[in-house]
Amino acid sequence: MRQVTCIPGSITWKDSLIAITQLFDSARAQEGRAVREYETAFKCYLGAEHAFAFGSGRTGLSAILTALEIGQGDEVILPGITCVVVPNAIQYTGAVPIFVDIDSGTYNIDYKEIESRITDRTKAIIVQHTFGLPADLDPIVKLAGKHDLLVIEDCAHALGAEYKGQKVGLFGDASFFSMEQSKVISTGMGGVAVTNDASVAEKIQAFQQECAPPAAPDVGKLLRQLVLLDLLFRPVNFTWGTIAHRLLDKRHAFVAPLAQEEYVCEKPPHYEKSLTNAQAKVGLNQLRNLETNLRHRREMAGRYRRGLAEMGFAETRLADNVRPVYLRYAFVVSDKPRAVAAARKHQIGFGTWFNSVIYPEECSLERTGYKLGSCPRAEDAVEHVINFPTHLKVTARDVDRIIRFVRTETGLSRLSSRMPGKHILAVADKNRSLRT
């Protein structure tokens, strides 16, 4: 029996081959034409006017905040569930993060809660598309227009997701995407900032030109990391691959997703990094195969949905006319630690995003500016949400085994006060024809 895991599975053998080739071509690994080609391919895929590649999604966000002239004393609204790198980037500018509670079904910011948090210092709203489920953008954009606020889309989970027939990332003043190893596509680390505003683009480009590429040893580590992730998490060796991954991680064989300073909301040295030529080549290959990737994720999500529906699990509602990408398939359980422990016994690696309102749980909530009790739905969600893998290395057989596991572990389901007498499945299937 092989292990089913939420460890990233977007890296293919072709990506590994590109990475290996670049390891033996160190002269062109850092700089070259591939970065510009990658940016062009990215903006063409989205239908955007401008796209700029960075060494991480958070650097892309920092470029956007700088370009939009968000700074000392400004307030930026963001959802009550997010990664620490988002409030960090806000605070690095001197601005203040203002957390707003989420919609408990989609984990996206609850637009009905936003207006009460707007003050005369509010400058922007960050809209996160959590788990690849598009937020309800129309009312947020309308509210922003009413109060003359900027809108930044956090598309770290949502490359390829659509809202009313248009890909997310084009509804606000700018957006950023992440290509860290756990995302829809991966360049090991990496990110892209997108805008349709020429003046904003000019300032993002100026920021980009000040960014330095990672040091040569880190470039090599990133490339080896891509190869190892592909090898370690092939279907035939998930079990020992997971063990090997942990051992290699302890020996610092991988580039850490967070610097130690980021856990305590301090800005690390060499924070502003550019994307390397070698990573861009991997990104180009992944973009070519993106629709296959997304189709697979949607097929696996549909299989989860049908299997859980047969057990009587209810579905919550998403915004109208959305097409998610299902970075992961979120699910609510009564006892999260028990669910994870039981899954491990069956060699099923549930994801535990988010295990804290500010991920990861080791981060200092106080330093992010988050106040306990301020977002009760978000705090409830992190106590109960787990997620199922949808990546390319997950098969229909894997999904069926997970469904059988949920069926037999009857104590995992949770009665909800929001929908009395029914269990909650934290993804929706309204407008099903758009999502399959």
C-alpha cells in the first residue's frame, strides 16, 4: 500500500530533466533569456498587460505594495486566515495589517465584514483565493471603488482559477502568484506580480531591477530540490520518500520556505530576490502543461465531491459562476488531531493547512498584529479544517481509498450549527458545469 500525501506533486520528470541540465550549465543558471520568456508566457496565459517574475511570491507582493505607494501608517485589510509572509510584507513597508473574518464555507474574506473595518487610514484590500477557490470579487471591487481603495489579489493558491469567465488576478489594481513547492506549479521558490496598469508596472519593474538573484549555492540547492521532490514522491516510493524528505530537510538539503526572521515578522537579509534563468525554464515547462495539471485537479476534486455526497455530506456555496483550481480539497472534521493520526495509520497524508490563522503555527500572532478573538470563524476553521491532495501524482484509486477511509472513520465527521443535522463539506458544487 503506497502512501497518499499532500506533499507537492506538480514536478514532473520533464521538470527534473530541465533542472539536471541546468545543474551542469551553471554559467546560464542565474541569468538568461528564459526569465523574460516566462514573464511573456505568464501574462499571455492570464491575458494580462504586464507580469514580472521574482524569487518568491512575497517579493512580488512587496513590489506591488511599493508600486502602489503603500507605506508608513497606512492600513491594509486582509483575510483572517493567511500565511505570515503577507502581513510581514505589509509591515515591512511601515503599513498596518487589518484582519477581517472569513466566510466559513470558502475560507475567503467575508466581504460583508470589510466595510466596518475601513478607516480614513485604509489604503488597500488584499483578497486571497484560499485553496484555489475564487473569492466573491464583485462586491469587494465595488466596495473598494466606493471608498477609493486599492485591490490586490493574492493568487498564491489560484493560478488558473476563474471568476465569471475571467482568470483571477485581473480584477484589482495588481495581483501576485506563488510558485513555491506547495503551489499549483512550482519553480522550487518563485513568484510573479501582475498588473494591467502601465504606471504601476513601471514601478514594479524598477523594484525588480533592484532585486539580486539567489547566491550560486542556493541556485544549485533549488535545482536539486526540484529533482528530489520528483524522485521522492513518485507513486512507487511515497512511504520511504516521505521519510527521506524529512531527513534531507533536517540536513538543510532544501531551501527553507521561510527564513527564521520571518517567523517573528522581521525582514531577513537578501529578502528581495529575482527569479533565476534555470527556474524560469522549469516554469515555462510547467505553464505548457498547466491545463493538464488543472484538469487533473478538478477531476480529483469531482471524485472527492461525489464520494462524500454519497455519504450525505452537505455542500456550502461559493460565489456565482466560479471555476476553482482546487490546490487542495478542504474538508471539516470534528477532531483534527485524531483525523490526522488515523490517516497516518492508513498511510494517508492529509494536509493540515491552516493549522493557525497565521500560517505556520510557530509564527508570532502578536507580532503580525493579529488579536485572538478578532476573527472567530477563522479561528474555528483552523481547529477543524484538513485538506485532501489533488496534485498530479494523486490517482483516482488514491481518492477512492481516501473516501473509504472517511466512510469507515465515522468519528471524523462534524455536525454543524450552521447546517443543523447535516455534515459540512467545505467546498461547493454550485454551477457544477463550470467546474468539471
